[in-house]
Amino acid sequence: MISEVFITCAVTGGGLAPKQKNVPVTPQEIADSAIEAARAGAAAVHLHVRDLKNRQGVLDLGLYQELVKRIRNSDVKPVINLTTGEGCYLVLGSPNAPLPLTPETDMLGALERLVHVEDLRPEICTLDCGSLISKAGELVMVNTIGTLRMMAARLQELGVKPELEAFDIGHLMMVRDLFQEGLIDRPPLIQLCMGVGYGVPPDLMTLLAMAHQLPPGAVYSAIAVGAMQLPFAALAPLIGANVRVGLEDNLYLSRGRLATNAELVQRATEILDRMGVRVLSSNEMREKLKLKVHA
């Protein structure tokens, strides 16, 4: 068990935003929600942006610039963690006729997926360390080792720390390879993502198996999609992990009660406080991870 953790709030995910009014969509809504989450105790905010017409996750530099500017100009200074997950979705035509690919395919080159990171220089950005079959028809999230090597090398040049996201145990083998090849600086930052598509399920034994495969000296967090999100806030420090909550992974504070990001962070801090676990500030998180502040 660890006695100190940082909380990351995943404010709004990629893909298609649910229709519930509690999910922020515009840059102002996302920024306001992120700022409220930081005031509630989140040391870091993990950010996506969305197309303003169809609510779909999108890699739009202008939207990212507006969002990050609003947060940086606020009275709170959370660690900013941008996604690089857009541009990896391959959607086949059908099981019997996979080609041509459907218009929903948004595959981009490795460096194209970093244009907003190049421009805004956040302290952290995600790096999805493997491919994953979706439960949504013929969609596959594609991340080859060549793509990951190129993205990791460029992030190292930029001084942006990658948060290595693992959705399955095999993804941690990619993490180990990137680390051993010198493409990831110490300490490696890893996110154990449970309950995503056909990745690993959100249960204790699987989580322990994931933790067992981490490289030495790793700083890591554990997340669970859906109803297990808040129980994982209690479980994470018991296996040495930090905490992530937020509307990207879970819409509810309790059964039938829609949440805000700030409420999810507040509930997590209450759980941790009752366990005797101290929640780190954003500056303490920066020090722990040796982050480089660019703005």
C-alpha cells in the first residue's frame, strides 16, 4: 500500500459523447469542468476535444488551443494531460468484405497524431501501448510498435512525458520494450486501463496480474470503466497505484445519479482520506514525476 496518491480526472473521452447533459462538449464546458475538478482535488486533468456538431472526438488544433488556454489562464494550475488517441481507428467494411474501409476510419501518421502536443507542449500526453478490438462492430484501435517507437522518440525530444496506457497484459510487453530501448525516461508513467472493450476486465485478480508485469520503478495508476470506477479509487493505493476518475470512464456518482467531474473527484478524495491516504497536489505530482513545465 502507498500512503500518497495523485488523482487524475479524465474530463471527457473520445468517441461519440453520450447524450446526457453532464458530459462537457465545447472547449469552454470542458475547461470549466476541468477547473472545477482541479479545485476538488485533481492534480491532473486528462483532456480530449469534441466536434461541436456531432459530439465526436476529434483532433482539432484550434479546439485544443482554446481549451488549454482557458485552463492555463485560470486560478488553478493542474497538470495537463492531452490524449493522442485520435487517428488510430480502423473500421472495416464487413466481416465478409473488409475492404474498402468505411468513412469512419481516421488513421493518421504517427507524427500527425502529435500536432497538438507539438504546439501546446503539455506536461503529459497519453500513449496507447497496443491495439484493441472494439465491441462496436468492425472497429479496431490500431497502434503498431513502429508507430509507438516514433511517437515515443518525438515526445522524448519535446520533453513531454508519455502516460503509457495498457488495456491488456500484452500491452505491458510493449511498455517494457519501449522502456528497455531507452525511449521512455525514468520514472515510467503507466495507466492500467480496465474494462475497456475487449481489454482486461475490471477485477482484482486481473489487476494484480497487470501490476506484476510493470517495469521496475514505474509510477502507475489504475482505472476501471463503469460502476467499478469509485471502488477502484479505494483499491488502487492498496496495490501501489494512483487514482483516475472522471466522466470519460463513468457517468454516475451512484445508481441513477448522474455525476459531475468535480463530484467524482470529491468522492475519491473522501474515500482516500478515510483510508488515511494523502492526496498529492499538482506541484507534488510534478515533482514526483520530474515533469517539465513548458508554459
